[in-house]
Amino acid sequence: MSKRLNKLREKRGAMADELTGIIAKLDTIGDRLETADDRDPSDAETAEIKGHKDRIAELKADLDKLDADIADEQRVEAARASAAVQVYGGTSPGQRGSVPAQARHRYGVLKAFKGQNAEEDAYTSGMFLLATLGRSAPGRLHLNAMGERAAKWLIERGIDVMTRAQNEGSNTAGGFLVIPAFEQAIIDLRESYGTFRRHAGVTPMASDTQSQPVRASGLTAYWVNEAAQVTESEKAWGQVTLTAKKLAALSRFSSELNEDAIISIADDLAREMAYAFSLTEDNAGWNGDGTSTHGGILGVRPKIISGAHTASVHTASVATFGTLTKGDLEGAMGKLPKYVTNPRWYISNPGWVNALMRIATAAGGVTATEMANGIRTPSYLGYPVETDQTLPKVLTSLTGVAMAFFGDLSLAVKMGERRGITISLSDQRYWEFDQIGIRATERVDIVAHSLGSTTDAGPLIALVGA
């Protein structure tokens, strides 16, 4: 039984109970008047009787309308039940593992969808796209042949695309519907792509604006004479204010889709959206200039070289990746405070290859096997190397530019998340082009809060070109 039918019946039951109660109240008034030798009702009793009768008339009209709605919903439910026939050699409603054999062989290795049900999750997401695209007109329930087959497949598995269309798709400028099994694939990939999500960590936000405590300074120990008073000190805390900012991606897909290709389509779309979000987050976190272009986020690179954090800046002897020396890298490493116990390098791939890898291989002792197979996990002097393509990639002069970083991003930056990624689609947004709109949104903020000062280095050291 559908949720809508249940709600209609619950509402009717409540109205019927109210009607029974009002009739009982009228009976009570009649009994009272009869006991009093059939006296005429007082003005108050007359008004009460009239109010009850008016309400009875309203309830009867509402009940008639509800009965009609219930009958309509029962007819729709019956039509859905008859439509839920076995297709593609399917299974009973709610069961998994029913991706048609012909679809399994039309795609390569899945990149976005993970786990033992990855194949079916990708196929289900694709079928939802087909069912939405298959409507004859925006907001209509009538489906073309392609959409009808997809809708039947979904209904059989308890995914009622028709009810979703009725209840959620009405706005002519949008009419967005939620795609099942699609969001998690993007969330997983976004976290594997994004440097900031993996290494800065994500703080859940309970409200649009949230303050987070950060350590400003610790306790101080003093030498004291015998019987002398000990000087008191306190651990100081600062606050970082996170303000949720909305990040969104909107794309369109042609309605000329083929059922046998939808696994590849869903997988590709999930990868593209995940990459777009992680790239934008990393770009704002590293390079944000505080303007609307980066959601008002001031990134690590412009902030650390602003002049207020000079102790966290090491200026190299040269200005290009191809000429950096071992001493330049060690100078940056040497500035890192001892409390940073899990540092790593953050650098672009061209920087890694032309600087760190070049220096490491030139040091000698590299075997032919290592040269042939490469280094599986990038590292330099025992420290992991995280390549991020939003950091500087040019091989020309980088004078005054933060080329790379060494330290622990999680100690220097906080990333807040007010709402995780939400995926939805619309068959109305690009209706005139016979295309479907795919939208992804999230609400996040990134704040670089601990980059050191002019006298004390912070947990992240910038290597700047000379």
C-alpha cells in the first residue's frame, strides 16, 4: 500500500472520529433538553447546536472528497501493481541482483560505484534517468516505451518513480527529483579525489554559522624558589568561525539514451560531478582570494604569504621546480615545529616530478627495477607526497609564489560541512532541448586558522620561489 493511500485513510479515520464525537455532543444536548421537560434551548445552546451542525456538514463534504481521492489512489495503485510484471527476467519486488545480462557486458570497470551492489546501483540510477526522460511531457505520468520499461523495472523493486513525479516535480524552472543510489557514489569519489577532504578533515556543522575552538597557546613552566609562589599560566584557546557556503554543479544529458549503456552513463556522471566538487573545494582551500569566485574563502597560499605569517615561509634559492635543490627542500622541512608529527609534502604533479623525484633519482643508488617500475607511493626523504593539481603547475619562474607546502594540513585548516552532497534531476529544466538537468549541491566552508606568525612557525610551511 502506498504512503499516500495510508495517509488518506488515516485522515479519513480522524475525520470520521470527529464526526462521531460531534453527533454524540448533539445527542447530549438533546438529552439535556428532554430531561428539562423539553424546554426551548438557550441562546448559547442554540449557537452551540448550529456550530455542531455546520461542522457536521463540513466534515461530510470533506469525507466525500476524501473517499473520491482514496478511490483514485486505489486505481493508481492497482495500475502500478499490474505494471510491476517481470521484465528483463526480473525478480519479486524489493529483491536485488537483477541487472540484465545484456547490460553487464556493455561497460568497463566501474569507477564511481563501489561495493558488492555497485553494478545494480549504477543500473538503478540509470533506469531512474530513463524513466524521468521517458515522460511524454514535463510533469506528465504518461511514459514513452523507453520510460515505461524503466518505470516498470523500478516499480518492481519498490522505487515508485511515478509518485515521485507527482509529488516532487512541478517547478517549470526546475522540478528536481532525487536520484536513488547515486549520491553515495559521488560522496565516496569526492573524498578520494579531494586533498582538503582527505587531509584537512571535515567538521560537521549544526547550524549555518558555527564556532570551533582551536589551541592558541599552551601552559608555561617557571623556575621557582623554595616556598615561593608559583606563577600561574593558562592554556589559551582561539575560535574559528565557519559559515556555510553553497557549492553547486548543474549539467545536462541528452534524452537520446540507450538502456544498455546506462551503467556507463551513471558511472561517468558520478565521476564527473565528484571531480568537479573536489577540484573546486581544493582550489578554494589553496588559492581562494576571498571573493565570490571562491565562495568568499581565503585560501592557504595567498594568506600565508600576506606578511603576517613570515615564520612559516621558506624562500628557496631559485624560482623554478627544475632548479630547486635538496637544500631548498630541507630548509622548508627544518622550519616545521616539532609538535607536527605527521607531516607530508603538498605539491603539484609537475612539481613532484621536476623537483622532488628529480633530486631523489639524481642522488644515486636507484636500481634498474626501480627506474622501470617507478615509485608506487610518492614520498621524499621518508615523508609522503600528496600531489594536488590546484597547486602551481608551471615550470617557469615562480618568484614570490608558494610552490609547495610541508606540514600537516589538518592542524592548519578546518573544513566545515553544513549539508553533504545532494543529487537531483529535472526533466523540465532543459525541456526545450529534449535534455535532462542533473544538479548537485552542498554547503561547506574552509578556514585557514593556524599558519603561524612573524616569530613562530605554524604547522604548514610554504616553499616560496626566490
